[in-house]
Amino acid sequence: MAISSLARLATSNITSPPPFTTAVIISRYFTKRIIFTTATQKKNPPRIFKTMSSSQNSKVIAPYGSWKSPISADVVSGSSKRLGGTAVDPQGHLFWLESRPSESGRVVLVKEAGDEPIDITPPEFAVRTLAQEYGGGALRISGDTVIFSNYKDQRLAGSCPVPITPDYGGPVISYADGVFDSRFNRYITVMEDRRVSSTNSTTTIVAVPLDGTIQEPNVLVSGNDFYAFPRLDSKGERMAWIEWSHPNMPWDKSELWVGYISENGDIHKRVCVAGCDPKIVESPTEPKWSPTGELFFITDRKNGFWNLYKWVESKNEVIPLYPLNAEFARPLWVFGMNSYEFIKNEAGKTLIACTYRQNGKSYLGILDDVQGSFSLLDIPFTDIDNIASWNDYLYVEGASAVHPSSVAKVTLNGCKVVDFKICWSSSSDCLKYESYFSQPELIEFPTVVPGQNAYAYYYPPTNPLYQASQEEKPPLLLKSHGGPTAETRGILNLSIQYWTSRGWAFVDVNYGGSTGYGREFRERLLDRWGIVDVDDCCSCAKFLLENGKADKERLCITGGSAGGYTTLAALAFRDTFKAGASLYGVADLNLLKAETHKFESHYLDKLVGDDKAFFDRSPINFEKFSCPIILFQGLEDKVVPPDQARKIYKALKEKGLPVALVEYEGEQHGFRKAENIKFTIEQQMVFFARLIGRFNVADPITPIKVDNFD
């Protein structure tokens, strides 16, 4: 770990809604709906959370925040393995990409092999693409052939591994989201070329030969700003893809095209399937050809939710398969998403295994598009990302309140689940801490706009050995998720349990603009980033305050990336929170627009608006900060460059406010190294404890120096 000189070690160690507003808490473990009102109702004051049981009377009484917990920062950083995708070979073997904090975040290709998985990529290789900075789609398997993106040089590598694309003298060209083309013995993939400009790259769909020669890729589709999901039919005669252009993001407006492939391998004719009608606003995604040659995809036309559709080629029409006010897809931040698969039943009929998200929960099911019927599959996951299939199995990437990020093998008998087995877990031994887990409760709370609600997951302080006095209210840490076009989910996350098991209340907010609730909810943030998200976070905190669930003087806020911006904006423009932590957050919107990468270079145009709004909503431009802030920043971050953190640090220091800045060498947008993950969560905890907590943390943490405080 390399820490900036700004993060010097200190010498000492330390061990309003309307009066009758209603809201709902929907527990993941209880079916009852708990309706409660604000504390302004004097009679029969609400009791919305679990009361103490008799067994709790023997607990140690200690201040919130000071409780001892075995869920240490080492446990959190060690459990932070990330899943980078899954694939299944023709023999049914499961492969996955695993990011390992213990190896500085190196992404390894792993193969399931009984009780002891096998690393496929040698130690000198890492599987990760930098396409659009966020990557994804770095792996594809066909037969015995594996193709992946090598992180160091960004070249595509095949089996052994041996490079199959040219060496450009550095990682200036990236590939993602590829498919095999057996008709012409080639690999078709999205290519991002940064040779001319790193901030205005050129994106195309290209073909890479697989005959053993290394040649310049042949461009098949070009001319637009962005491409994703090149997908071939089984005969290699038609290719579908998604494309979009500035100033749109792919979830704003995109287009689905089909190209017909000639005898020489070029695309000689193309037709727009969805997204080209100016009267229809939609964002098609995830095209896929069925075994019988029909094209399926997901789009959000008509009801504003991403639903499954099918293309009728003879009429160039699209028809909905199962209209539902639920999201069958996610926003296209990364390549390679796979929300549905074609499977066959015992009679040989082709069905669709798919997942959707509704009211804060994911569902898995089997869709018969001919009958128009949907059969839900009963599995323990309440959060599902990608799925893959082989014979009677589904491999499902998911999680729940008691399952961390995992891959499960789901065995089917028709439309019923007969077996569920975890094949991979980001933290395989975390259940030994189960008695310390705080269960997330989905809350729906009123916003400042009459009639509009937003959502959050609330985690109460939980520890089997400790309780606080009845007179004390817990400190609350509110988290604002990144994106901002994204969604937080109520799953087992040890970085949250780290706080709650020490006596903090924690709330994770899905403010207006988040995904998972349809286009209308998603577009609440258009022209209003820095307003709606901030208002909703403040409304959530105040709502919990009015119901007696937090200490008004110990409200803290944290967030990373776009969530870091919401954190800084809340601290600059509101007085709700008493301290904050910004992880690679945005302080200057104009600077972000000027310096960020191509994918998001026009994102802010729709989120913010005109030049005045860019200035007015940049926290750096105002002297309204009045509370302590700690900042964390990766020095290789190209999404939110380090100047953002340095500018806000300098301004706060000159203003005389307690502030600290931690800079990590070798880290990009998001921290991948175990030692940095550990350091970040520990320093947040001890910063809040020292500055506003009124308690001593139980862990032996050496705090960094806080300017204008130490």
C-alpha cells in the first residue's frame, strides 16, 4: 500500500415529512408488512423494529459504535473477491473470473473441478479488459478454446495462453464482448482504439482471425460512438448488435440492428429492429438468437420497464413476450451481461430461463413464449445478475441477505428446482459470523415531492453480545450508491456488517434516478443530479430520525464515485449530516466533464443541464461546508481523476474544517487491493469516532492525521 504524505499517521492510538406520513418496511425474512407513522403522532408511538428478547438481557451494555466484533477489516478485505463473469464449456464445466484482493486485485480464470477449483491463467496473466473503463465481457469459451483479454497489454489471448491480436506497444486497444464465428474461423468482438486519443477513442465491431496468424482486425461495423452485444445466429449468416451515440447513455436511447453476412464475411445489408423510430423512446439491450434462428432482446418501450421481446423478421416487427412492470435487464455499465438463456424441456421444446427484478427483489423463472406463461423457480437468492445454462442446469450469479455474492448450480426437472448448490462464493466461510448479521429491511419513504416515494435498505445495529442503553440512539451511516444510474441491493455485504456489528445503524439508499424501478423513476434525475439524489438521501435520514432510529448529532454519509458526489453535495448544500467520507467522488462537475473518459463524457449533459447548473451544483464552488470530511482516491483513476479529491481537500483545509486525504498508488476507479480496502474502512470508522462519535472503537486502529483537528 502506498499512501500520500497527506495521510500521515497521528501519534496517538485509540482503542420534514407531513405529520401522518406512512411508509412500509418489507423484511426479507418476514412476510408481514409493518406500517408505521412519524413520531409526530403522540398516541401509541410507532415501534417498527424488533424489541429485545429475554436472552438479550444478559448482553453487555456499551455505547453504540464501541462494540467488539469478529467481522474485522481483515475479514472484510479478504471477503472482497469479485466475480467477473461465468461461462460453461460443452462438457458442462463451469468457469468463472475471480478478482482477488490478496493478489492486488488480479483477475484469475478458474475452472470448477470437484472440491478444488483449478486456476487456468498463469500468475503472470490477469483477465480484464479496459474497454469503456468499466470492462466486462473479457472471456469467451467455445469447445476447448478459451479467449480472454490480458490486462497488462490488453491483447486477446487464446489457449496456452498465446496472443491472437497485434502488439501495439502498450494497452492502447481493448476488446470486449466477443463471440466465435465458426463459419469463417474468427472471433467477432467490440474493439476500443485509444491510439489517437485516450479520451476520444474509436469503437467498432471487428473480426479477429483464429487461423494462428496475427493480423490487424477486420472492421465489420463502424461509424457510431459505441457498440455492444455482437451476436451471431447459429449459421453465422446474421449478426445482431446494439449501438448508441452521444449524448445518450445506452439506457437513455439505443438501437438494435441486424446485419446480413456475405460469402466473403462482410456485412452487406442491415436493418434496424428497435430504437430507430423517433416516436418511440427505448433502450434495447441483450439481443440473442434462439436455436431455431429467432431473435430475442430486451427493451423498455411501452411500459417503461425492460421486458423481453421477439423480432418477427418477415414483417420487421417486434412483439412483447410477457409484459410486466419489472426489469428483465440492468443498465449497460459493463459488457457481457446475460439475463436470460434458452433451454429445452423434456419434450425438446425451447423455453427461456430468465430473471427479473421487481420491488427490490430478483426472481428467476421459465418463460414459455408460445403459451405466454411464466413459471417461477424457488431458489434462496433474492438478488440475481447473470445466468448460464447447460442441459438441465442453470448456473446463477446471485446473493441474498444470508448469501454473499455467489454462483449456484440449479438443477431443474421441467419447471421445478430439484437441487441448489453453491459452486463459488466471495466469502465461503462468512456464515460463521451469522449471529452478528443485521438483516436488511426494505423501506419506502416519502420524498420532498408530494406523492413520490424512494427506497432504501435499513440495517439496524446487531451484535449477540452487546446492547446500548435504552436512552441512547445509534449513529447512522447513510450510503449513496454510485452510477448514479445504478441500484443498491439488500444482500449480505460484510463491509456493511462491519458497521452494524459495532453498533452503527446503516442505510443504503435507492434515490430517484436509481434503476430497478422503471424508466420514470430512473429519469427523475435528468437535469437534477445533485438535487433529487441529495434530497432523497436527506429525506431518508430525517425519516429514520423521526422514527427514533438514529442520533441526530451522529448522522454520517458516505459514497463512492457518483455516490461520492452526492456525499459532497449533501455536505455542501444541506445541513443534515455531521460528517462524511467521499471515495473517489466528484467535487467539480466541469472538471469531470473535461477530464473523464469517452463513455461518460456526455453523461452529465443530461444529468446536470446548462453551464450555470454545472457551476451551481459543484461542491467545490461554495463555502457552505461546515463539518469534517475524509477523502479517499486512487491515483490511476481515469473516471474521476485525482485532481477532484485534491481540490476539495485544499479548499476544506483552507476553510479550517477537519479534513484528511488518502491517496493510493496503483488504484483506479474503485479499490482492488486488500490492504487498501482494509485501510479505507478502518479509517472511516476511526475518523467518525474521533470527530463526532462520542465513543472509542474497540479495534486497535492507528488514525491518520486529520488537518485542522490533530
